[in-house]
Amino acid sequence: MLVSDFHFDLPAELIAQQPLAARDASRMLHLQRSSGEYSDRKFRDFPDLLQPSDLLVFNNTRVFPARLYGRREGARVQAVSPHNPAARDFLQGRIEVLLTRQLSADPNDWECLVRPGRKVGVGEHLFFGEHDELKAEVLARAEFGERRIRFQPVGDFYSILDRIGHVPLPPYIARPDSSGDLNRYQTVYAAHRGSVAAPTAGLHFTPEILDRIRQRGVETVEITLHVGLGTFQPVRVERVEDHKIHSESYSISPSAASAINQALHASRRVVAVGTTTVRTLEHAFLRGAGAILPGAASADIFIYPGFAFEVVNAMLTNFHLPQSTLLMLVSAFAGKENILLAYQHAVAGRYRFYSYGDCMFIE
């Protein structure tokens, strides 16, 4: 199967650069995977499309300010805000670090992406914050070109990170992060810190929408998958089967596992909010050999056409990048032809794409 089979043309102006004024004001393309039929809806219609017997599953991970701007040891950097892209180009020694995965219970050990990566070698020391509040040493290169770094211990690492770090907006949002992103690039039910990207299908929900869902009698549960480097990783091979996906850590509580297993046993519909939830549920089912296992694990499952879904019957998802693993996942769920035709309709209909964009409900 060729990666190029998952290409579609997307005008740059359809890539949403800002969130809408209201979270639930997004448009929603409703796709019936059995027939391939689709219709234009509003996200505010979503509660009405759910069945009272449904089990709705959310990913309650919380995005943290994972992007840091700093300097290499010995570099003299002009005091210019790193938010200014024009200035950033000529700052000698300026580096950008994206923390992608905490390597242990120790908050000082991390895997990260570094830009410019070619200039940062093993053994170098990096400094972050106006007064060098955080200092780190590069320990090793990792498998996909990341760096493994260790921060010098400080009193409260996360409080400093909250103060000097930046919201890790995806690279296709071509602007600096702002104070508004602290709230809007986060779901209203986010609970557990650990993601470097938002589970974007959840960005549309408001407390009022959640109330409407529960008033319909729909049961809801939460799992946690921390979105990591796999979200940013391009597919660089020609054949889909040759791609190796990053693993991402997740946890499922005993009560959530019990609720999901009961729904499966009763043949109730399991509706996943977002592709991260889909990957978690399907991995946990395979890991449990036919039942959702509670506890912590790492999902390294790569879902593309041909995959047999055992848990998820419907999903809410945003629109994804061409030739991406997420587009392959939704194509596996709904059929590649159905998805590409629906995407063609969304482009023609001027839907807003990607993280701050509109959504699809596939059932």
C-alpha cells in the first residue's frame, strides 16, 4: 500500500490558524461509513446523533508548555523575543526545544526535538529562560533524531516550565503562541499533564454540550493517552507497511475498563472522541486478548486499511494532514474511498482543517 494513495490537495487558506470564538461553533461533516453518504451539520448537533445506549470515551490528557527557547553554552544571544520569526533567523546560538517524552519518574529526564538539530551535539549544555532558570545537558541522540537531555535539578521543575515554556502549537499554525492558546489548545475536561499536542477532537466540547450528552442518558468514561512525537512524525517511506510509529503512554482506570468491557459484552456502541482514544482502546483490547485491561501501557499500534476494529463503532475526529498516519487510521475505519470523497467535499465546502478546524462524526 502506497503512502501517496492517501494524498489530497488542500488550499493553505483552509488550514485554521485561530480557534473560533466559541468552541462548539465548529461545522461537522457527518459520514455514514456503511454507505459513504455524508451531510453537513454543526457540532452542536453532535449530542442529538448519539444513542442513549452509547458509551462515549474521552482522552483527558492535558497539554503542557513543552516548547522552550534557549541558547547553547557560550553563545551570546541578542535580547530579542523568540516569538519574532524574523528575529529568530539571525540569533546566533538560539535554539528551540520541544519536549516530547518524559523518560522516567524523574522530571529532569526527557526526550526532545531540537532546532537547529545539526548544531547541537552530545555533551553540550543548554540554557532556558531569561535568567537561565533551566539548564540541561545533551546525553545522547535517539532513534529518530531526537535528543535525550537531563535538566539540572531545580526546586519545582514544572512551575518553572509553566512560567517560561510555550504552548506547543503544531508547525502548520504559522504564528507564535499567544495567551489565548493556553486555554483554547486544551480540552475543557483535561486532567492529567503529559501531552505535547492536544487531542483536537475534544476541543469542540463545552460544559453545556457535555451536559446535553449526559441528559440523553449517554454514559461517558475517560482514559488518558499522552500525545507524543508520533503526532509530529512525517511518513518518510513509500510503502505504508514500512513505516514505524512512535509509542505513546496511556493508562486506563479499573472503572473505565469495566465500563468499556460491559458495553462490549452488551453489544452497545462505543464512540471514541479522537484518534488518540481509538488507538488506546484498540491497543488495550489486543493487549488484553479480548478485553480491555486496566493499568498503564504504551501504544505502538499503527492502524491503516486492513486493520480489524474490535472496540470502536463510531468516532469524532478532526480533519487530518495528507499522507499522515491519522488519515490512514480514519481510512481504515471508514474506507479510504469514503474518506477521500468526504475530504474532497470538505475542501469544496470550505471546511476549516486541522487542530483548530472543524470535525467529522463517522459512524
